Amino acid sequence: MAFGFKRTIQSKGPDRFIINLRDDLREVIAAVCDDVLAALDDENAPERDPMLRRVFPVAHASDESVNEAYRDLVHSDLLRTRREALERVSATARDTELDRATLETWMIGLNTVRLVLGTRLDVSEDGFPQLEPDDPELPAWALYEFLGVLVGTVVDALARTV
């Protein structure tokens, strides 16, 4: 640990991980998971809430019958797994140590939040926009970036212990 910095997620063996996050960041993680979970509460939300379109992707860009068959096949499983992941992340956001299964769930839950936030911000492959310090979208972009780094850190921590 050069300069006394701790990794955000440290392995404590193959199946245990120490989570080094400030309390305010843990509160943010729990809050954004709760927000997305509230949006998922309505079974028909993906059809009515455009913010959820990336959480429930379409199977075919121009064939609605294929999309309908795909929705019939996977929608309830996607909804259930997203809800479970968000609930678990919210419930464990303040924990300082997680097992492998919970950390894997964090990857799913945090990425779900990023999908919703990325839709709201209209993220594209063009990269991040240049924002002024007083831009009202700056906090949302900062959150999007933080969650992206955190998901990457989760992936790295899991990969280092395989």
C-alpha cells in the first residue's frame, strides 16, 4: 500500500472482502439502490418509465413480436434478480466485510443503478460532456463516474481471487 492508501475493496481470502468506503459513500450507495428499487416496484414500469429501458433491453430493434416474446421469456426473471440485487446492496452498504456472493450481487446492483442513471444522463459512446462547476447535472455525472469506478473495483477484486 504505497502512501498508506487502502484499496477500496481488499481481499481477505478467496471468499471474503473488506470494503473500505467512507460512511457518506455507503449512504449514497444505499440511497440510489433504494431509489431504483422504488422505480421497479411497478411490474409495468419498464413499459412506462423510459429511465428503465436499459435495465430491460429489447431483443430486436425493429421486430416488436420478437421483443414481446423475449419479454415474456425473461422479464420476470430480470425484474426479480434486479430487485434482489438492489435490496441486498442497500442492506449491506454499511457492512465493512462481504462474502463473495454478496460482492457479486453488488456488481449486479450497482450496474443496474448505472444503467438507469446513464439513461437519465443520455450517456453515449461519445464520452462525458464538458461540464461547468455550477452545472446542475454535475452531481449526477459524478455519481455515474463513482459507480463506474466502484463496479470496476468490484470486478477487479473478484478476479484477483479466482
